[in-house]
Amino acid sequence: MTEIDRTVAREVQRRRTFAIISHPDAGKTTLTEKLLLFGGCIEVAGSVRGRKSQRAATSDWLELEKQRGISVSSTVLTFEYDGFRVNLLDTPGHHDFSEDTYRTLTAADCAVMVIDLAKGIEAQTEKLFKVCALRKIPVITFVNKVDRPGRQPLEILEEIEEKFGIEVSPRNWPIGFGQSFRGLIDMPTQQASLFDVRDGSQRVQARVVDLDQLDGENIPPAALTQSLEEVELLAEAGEAFDRERFLAGDQSPVFFGSALTNWGVELFLRGFLELSPKPIGRPSNVGPVPPERPDFAGYVFKIQANLDPRHRDRVAFLRVCAGKFEREMEVLHPRTGKRIRLKRAHRVFGQDRETMDEAFPGDIIGLVNPGEFHLGDTICIGDPVMYEGLPQFSPEFFATLRCPDTSRRKQFERGLQQLLEEGAIQVFTDSGAARKEPILAAVGELQLDVVRFRLESEYNTSTEIRWLPYKVARWVDAGDGDINDVRLTSRSRMVRDQYDNPVALFPSDWEAGYTQSENPDVQFSEVRLDT
Ligand code: G4P
């Protein structure tokens, strides 16, 4: 039986590590900011945005962020609330950076899906939800912007159930929406929380009222009647919350609110802390490793260069999965078999760094200049363990890059290699092609722009890009058959990924589907799970 460390077990119990998934504009930044406000990290809402613009102004690599008006880098935000330590993995919302977002999701124990009441489920939400479903990450839903005219709340529930094939279990229900929005009814206690003050920059306190006293409140009668009828209907016919189904990713508890006005944010935070799971044992080559064991283990889920131009270095973000991490600890790097002393471990909060003396499962550590760590690498003490590899997703943009200046070719190759290790891009090779240029690929077009930008600014090499006519990649498993017998269309092509796995590139989804039907015994997968 594995030994349990009492300190580690206590810390695990109070850790909550999650990520927010949403489509751009649904309100992820606003919700994050309000959670930090309740977590006591910031005094007045608005400062996170301030930090964002400051960052863009002071950083040259993030010049690109400024030009495009998006957030490229993702970090972790940590706060304490009600005895819990909450780690919020901040993921960029922009479509083009979704590959990074996908990997960050692997470091989360739970995801919060933010949906705009007016817009419902949008494309990016759908993609990210699929990743959660694939990894069986439990998802809590926050339906945002209830203060704005939107769809009927019941419609949103139906849409989630239909599109995602999961059950939904509302934990609270809005009293009116749009102009009529006045508060929320808590489903388990059947009590209403009413909000009177519209000041999104402060911690808005709710007034708790019994349902039979709502008549005397300033609520538009039609809104109140509808809300009470729906609550009754849901209490009779709705799905009861089922913890096991939630943890298995089969049911999503749903909260409503308005991040902008703060209405419902604290109720959501409390509900989230009550429902979300603590870190659990993660799968490895020796089975699930209990987080409460004394020996430290974790894995690298993200490598980022030049977060800040004042520190021209690379940071490997490591998710602690088991045991206690201590500064100056000597760890084993099982992939190379080397022992390494972890000197420069940091907590990274936005652009700021703070030395980290200890960390527990669920925490994220930034290791500065990690040298030989690659994405997905495990580091540990005690008996070697290796956590499951990171998934690789089908890119949507394919190109070849050339360095026209032959005297800079070496720097070009070195830069490209480093960017590959960071996981900024994927690379494929076609051994049959006349020109053995690597094919670079990314989930978003902008990722390739970033690679070119960085090759120019960090390695001083100009590049020429040639776009290739592919849109879809599928990892091919021919089982007992021969990979050379797989029948492809004339516009498709078989290549190898960086781990030498066969991959078919297609110009369209349709062609990928057609090829699958022509080769029924071959498996074509959108994602590769262990790399
Ligand atoms: P994102 O990170 O998911 O992309 O969304 P973000 O929080 O930046 O919010 C997108 C827009 O939606 C912002 O307006 C924000 O103020 C607004 N918003 C967020 N939550 C709510 C809500 O609960 N109710 C209402 N009515 N609006 C909300 P913006 O005009 O684009 O930006 P800003 O000028 O407010 O900064």
C-alpha cells in the first residue's frame, strides 16, 4: 500500500485547479477578474485588464499580441477563498491558440464552461468541450450575461444536452433576465438571493429571501411567475445533481449570473468549490499515482519562451501531481534517466514571478531555463513514474518555411527545433517527397505567424512561407494491415509526425471521411493521445 503523507493529504484536500473554457467575448476575462476580486487578489475590478494593456506596452515579443489585440501567453492565477487554494489556469481565448489551450486543459482537474446567454454554445466552446470530454474532465457551466436580453434559460439547458450529449443539473435559476434580472434561486435550498446594487467593481452582497416572500420585492410580475414555474418544473422533472456522473464527465451542474455586474459570481464561486474535485491520482506507466504520497511527481504541460523581455529565458510550466515539491530538490528526469537539481522554481502570476519554496498537488510551478525538459516530460523523486503523454490534435494550417539567407540557416534550424520542443508547432515529414522540407502545422494560422515572428526577432532569420492545401490531419492505424496499402485520394498525402507515426493529410473533412469509408479496417484519428 502506498504511504500517505498527512501534510500533503491536507493540502490536496483544499486544492482546486481549474481552467475556463469559452468562446471569445463570452466573458471569461470578466469572470476571472471577478473571481480574483472575491479571492482578495485585487481590490477593485478593472486591474487585470490594466495589467494586460501594460504588458502589451512593455514587451516586444508581445508586440504581436498588441497588433492583433489578443492574449497569446497563458499563466496561472492563484487565490485563497474560504480555506481553499484555487489555481485558475488562464488559457488564451483566441481560436488560434487553442493547441496551447488544449494542453493547459490537461493540467486542470475541472473546467468551467462560460456561455453567453444570448449566443449559446459557440464554435470554440464546442471544440474545447470536446477536449474535456476526451480527457473526462468534469465541466461546470456558468451561463453569463443574464443581465442582457438573451435566450430563454431552459433553451440553453436543452442546447447543452443536445450538442454535448450530457445531462445538465441547474444549481441555481435566474429570477428574470435582461432588464428584469433581479437575482437567483438556489436549487438545493430553494432560497432566493436578490441583488440591489449594480456596481461591478465591488463585491456585491446578495439579500437572501424565502421564495414565498418574493411577491413583496421589486420584481416584474411576469418574470417572477415564469421563474417560479420553471423552478417548480425543474424540481419535479429536472436532473438531480449526481456527483459520480459529474466526475465522470456525464453531467454538468449549471450556474447563472452576470460577471459584469457581479451578480451571482460569489454564489458560483461557492458552488464551484463545493462541487469541483480535489486533485486525484493521474494515470501513469505504473497506474494512477496517489497525490497524497510523500514523493513528489509532476509533468511539463507547457513551455514558453520570453514571457517577459526583461528575462530572456524559457519557462517550463509543471503541474504538481503527487507529493510535496521543495525548492532545491534533486529530481529524477525519467526520460533521460538524469538527476537534476531544481534551482529556479517560481510561482508565475501574470508577468510577475515569485520564488516558490514548496508546492503541492494541483499547484503549477514555473521552472526557469529548464534545459532538456520537453513537453509532456515527467519529473519525480523516488521510484520513476511517467505520466501519460500529452494529446496531439489535428492541425488546420499547413505550410513549409524556408530561410532564404543561406548564411542564417543554422540559426533557423536551431530556432525551429526549439520552437518544436516548446510545442509551438507540429512538424511532419514526407520521406517520399523530392524536397525534404519539413511541413509545419498548427491548429491556428496565428501560431505559424508567431513562429515566423519569433524566428525573426529571436534568431534573426527571415523566412518565406508557402501554404499547403491541407486542412485536416488524421493519425493512421492500419492495425495488422500494411500502411502502404491505405488508399488515399489524389489530393491527400501520407507523412510522418515528429514521433514517426503515420499521418494522412487531407484538403477537407469530406475527403478524410471519404477515405475512412474506402478503408473501413483502418483507423483514422483526429487526436493522438500518447506522444
Ligand atoms: P472574453 O474574455 O471571454 O473574451 O470576454 P470578456 O470578459 O472580455 O467580455 C467580453 C465583453 O462582454 C466585454 O465587453 C465585457 O464587459 C462584456 N461582459 C462580460 N460579462 C458580461 C455580463 O455579465 N454582462 C454584460 N452585459 N456584459 C458582459 P466589451 O464592451 O467588449 O469590453 P469592455 O469595454 O467592457 O472592456
